[in-house]
Amino acid sequence: MMDMVFCGTPQFAVPTLEKLVAAGFSVKLVVTQPDRPSGRGMQSAESPVKRAALALGLPITQPDRIKNNDEFRAQLESIAPEAIIVVGYGRIIPQWMINLPRLGNINLHASLLPKYRGAAPIQWAIAMGESVTGVTTMRIDAGLDTGDILLQSEERIAPKDTALTLAPRLAQTGAELMIATLAGLKSGSITARPQDNSNATLARILKREDGFLDFSRSAKEAWNRLRGFQPWPGAFTSFRGKTLQLHAAMPAQTFAIVPAAHFAIQSDRLLMGLAHDSALEVLELQVEGKKRMSAHDFINGYRPRNDELLGR
């Protein structure tokens, strides 16, 4: 039985924690972010990993900081874990933690490194039009997702996938990959390999403005970003002085060119013009202050004109 510490916070990390326990690993401590205010009432909310750890009966700690925290350091040193597992913890792992376990700090990352290093790999892989992504286990070093690769597993991105549908599949695949990684490290069958930094790309943290519809992009590019940037920031523009959020759309085949940044109604379909004579068929949308609605209800309720300019 291998003694370990698990560091994680989001729902993506939960399957790995559960799989480790089910496989018989001895999780001596779960480290997760402090409870944060959440929701309209801004009440204190536990992280998904904390809720899972409580259900599993595991000891939990939630330090505000870990780099210069003598109490936390002493706690981990007293456990003397063989490995520290890190999945979406949300803090930079300090060097003392990297040096502590014999097998290292093993990270599960939701991309095929070195592509999409950073905070939002699932979102950016879809937004950039990838058809394949995956998960990687690696040894953490001092860089941003730059450590040596241990194992990788590919996952297809289906045209209908969004970040919300792809993330749970990657989480399950990653949990299985982590078990295989630990077994391989224990048996000595895994040879770590350095990343090729020349192929690295950055999946930076998302900003609200990433969701703003840029009508100089093609319909396919806008559609990929809409799928990738779920649930936030999504894809939005302005219409009659109000924010207009797109919830569902798809690239459209049209029988006439729709000017960029304009609506057109063709055969009861709501089309939005984008660059290169392309268009999105808008399926669901939401006007600021109103409920989410179908394109049919939007057409009947707002009667958009083809001379109205979007985005201003």
C-alpha cells in the first residue's frame, strides 16, 4: 500500500481521488482550497474535492498558503508520503513539496502536453478547433506544466462536444491514467521523458472578453469558441443596446450571403453573418434581462431586421 497526499479542488479532480481510494492507495491527507463565497447569497461553499473527501472519510486540510507555511510543511513531512498527487489544486507547488516524496509530485493535466499548458486546456483545445486532445501525467517541476511526461492518453473531441461534455470524460480517463502511472512508477516500467518546448502552447486563464463575438472570425471559428468557452464566458454580442448571449448555434449552409454582424431570417432559421461569407445558425439565445429562448421565439418576439448592426 502506497502512502500519498492528494491535492485538488475542482470537480475534474474528484474521479482521480475516488479511483485512488478504490484501488487501495492510502490517501493520508487531502489538501484543497479554503471554502469560498459562492452563489447569489455568497454563502461559504466547499470545493468538490472537499465534499468527496468527506464522503470518503479522509482527513482534510485547507491552508490559505502553502509556500511559507511551517505548520503545513511539518504536517506533510510527518506523513512522509511516497507520492503527492496534484489535480487542479490551484496553487503553485513550492520546491520543498516537490522535493519531499520519493516518487515526486505527480500531476494530471487535461491536455496532451506540451500543447495547452496552463489554466484552461480543455476550453482552449475546443476553441482552437482541435479534433483530438487527451490527458497527461507528469512530474511537477518549477515551471508551468513543464515537467517530464510519464503517460498520456488521447480523447477524441466530437463536433457536438463542449467544455462541459468533454471535461467529465477527460476526468475519468485521467483517473485511470493516474492509477496506471503509479503502478508503472512502482514497478519501474515507466521512463519519464522531457517535453519538447518548441511545440508548447499556452491555455491561459479565460477572461470575459474572450466571449465577445469577433465578426472578423469565420462562423466555424466562432462556433468553436462558443463550444469551448462553456459555461463561461460563452459567446456574446450586443443587440439594440443590450447584451445578447448565444447559448447554442452551429455553422450554417445558406442560400444567400449574410453580411457580417447582421441577422438574416432564411426559411424560419435565424442566421448570424460572420467573416468570409460564413454564418452561424443561432438555435438558442438570451437577451440581457430576459430568459433564455429559442431562435423561433426570438424571431417572433423581436423581429430582427437585416439592416441592424450587431456588436454596437
